[in-house]
Amino acid sequence: MKITFPHMGNVYMIAKCLLDEFQLDYVIPPFQSKKTLEIGTRYTPEGACLPLKITVGSLIEAAELGADTALMVGGAGPCRFGYYCRMQQEILNDIGCNMEIITLEAPNGDAWELLRRIKRVTKGMNIPKLIRVLTQITRLSIQIDEIEKICLRNRSYETVKGTTNRIYQEFRVQAFTTAGVKEFKKLIKETRSKLQKVSLNLDQKPLRIGIVGEIYGNIDPYTKMFLEQRLGEMGIYVHRYVTISDWIVEHIIKKELRLPRKKPYAAAARPYLNTMIGGHAQETVGHTVMYAEQDYDGVIQIYPLGCMPEIVAQGILPRVSVDLDIPVLTLIIDEMTGEAGYMTRVEAFIDLLQARRKITLDRSRAV
């Protein structure tokens, strides 16, 4: 058995460490590229959402490197993510790709079935070791997200533009050859030290933009055309609540163990969307409200074409924007999205935010 998994941001770091700790044979797909998307688009239905096309392309690239088994998390509710594992399996079967997909979820709440699948992957079931490794991996995911948060902050203040991006890209590349939790902690510590030494000009008052939307487009840099890095290089402070560690803790661990979950976004969204409708729609609305309450200059919603939960959220956000006086830009992405048009809309939005800030400053000085 040679295991693989589709890319989604830095999830490969977590999956790699997990497989290293159990000394399993695996293949990490290449980082997503135009080739990955072209492969996925060729074999998936035209109306399928972008994350499915990218993950299918990623799995096919891994199969070409010798992988015969893929790990996927499951899902539930109206969001089509819950069907990815079955759709991926059917697509791979149709094109003659001999790869089995194992879904790591408890179907219909059947925890024993989840344990059976884990036992099959790990070639045995050492419960104490499993609990220890999962605990370590969860903590590791939090530390990886902390690295990202430092990068988001640094980019908007750094005196030499591109320094933070260089360190972060080195971190992502070195992760491919870093084995196990112990070595990964060392890499994280070294990267954090480098980032903390980056020269910053903290006297700047950058525009602040919150990123909301569907999880894949939020977390994965390639899918959103490296928007966070681009905004940071333009001197803009970027923040997003949707992270890998939040997904692991709140949407996987606590869900499967039926533990209380933190949902500050639900209270914030209640006047506009008071129930969960699938995907991250409620988070999108709630987080937009939270950014407005924290006096952010604007919000950018990102989601793949055809994402039903985000379409609903998009219909609600204009009311939030008017009520709370916060501009919102919605970016819908698919395989036909052009980089030039994408960035032209972003740049126009930034011009709008800068003009609003100038008007506000002029009014305050006049008073």
C-alpha cells in the first residue's frame, strides 16, 4: 500500500507527519499547478466545483508517482464536499486509475467503522499510540497556522518586500523532506525564529482586509491565486478565521467526539443567517460581521463557481455591508478565471478602500 492525499494548503504537512509516525509508505503529490488543474478538468464533470477538479488532478499526479491508496476526510450536509470521496473514486475508476480512496469519517456516527478504516491504514491498532500521535498532530496544525499568521502580519509591515514570502516558501519546500513530528517541530521553531527577525516598520497603518468564504479557496494559496501574498506585498494586512487547525479541531475531532464547538460566528451571523446550511456559509456571514465590528476596512469573499452555501452567503452580504458599513468584494473562481481580471478587481477594491479611509481621515481632521 502506497498512500497519498490531495493537496489543500498546508494539509500535506499534517498528513505527512501522521504517516511518518506510523512508518507508512506514501507519496506527496506535486504542488498544484496549471497541469494539475488541466488534468482534473479533463476528467471531472463541467459543472463540478473547482476544488474537486484540483483534488482529482492531484490524485492522478500522485498515482503517476506510484500511489495506490488515497486518504480523504468526509463531510455532511448540502455542501458537495461530503460527496468528494465517492465522486473521486468513480472518476478514477472510469479512467482506469487503480487507486482506492479511504474516507476517514464515522459514517452515520459509526465510530467503530472509522476505527476499522484507521486500523487498515496503519496496519494494526495501537490505541495509546494513535491517541498520542493524533494529539501531537493537532498541536502541530496549530503551530503551522501560527506561522501563517505571523506571515500575514509581517508582509504588511516588512521594510524589504518579499522577505517573508521567501522564508515561508522555504518552509513549505523543506516540509517535503522533513520526517516526523519531532523534526517538524524543529523546522517550525527555526522558521518562526527567521520570521521574528524580519525587519518591520510598525509605524505604518496598513489597510486591513478580512478573507471569508469556502474553506478550500480560503486555505489553499494556489486556488486563490496567492491573494494573501499579493495583498501583503501591496502593504495590506490580511486576516482569515478559517484555518487548518480550526477545521481539524472544530469540524473533525469535536464533531466525531460530539464535543461542544466554538461558534462565535454563529452568534454574529444570527440576525442574517441563523442556521447552518452547509459548507462555510454561516462562517462567511458571521466572520464578515465580526470584521465590521473590529473596524476592518473591507472583506473579500472567495468561493468556487457553483458553491451553493456561498451563493446563499453572497446574497446576504450586501445587507451586512449596508447595515455595518463595510465594503465586500466577492471573487468567484473556476478553471477559466484569468489572473489579470482577478487582480484588476482586487486592485479596484483596494483603491475604493483607500479612498474611503482618506475621506474618513479628512472628516475627522475637519471636526
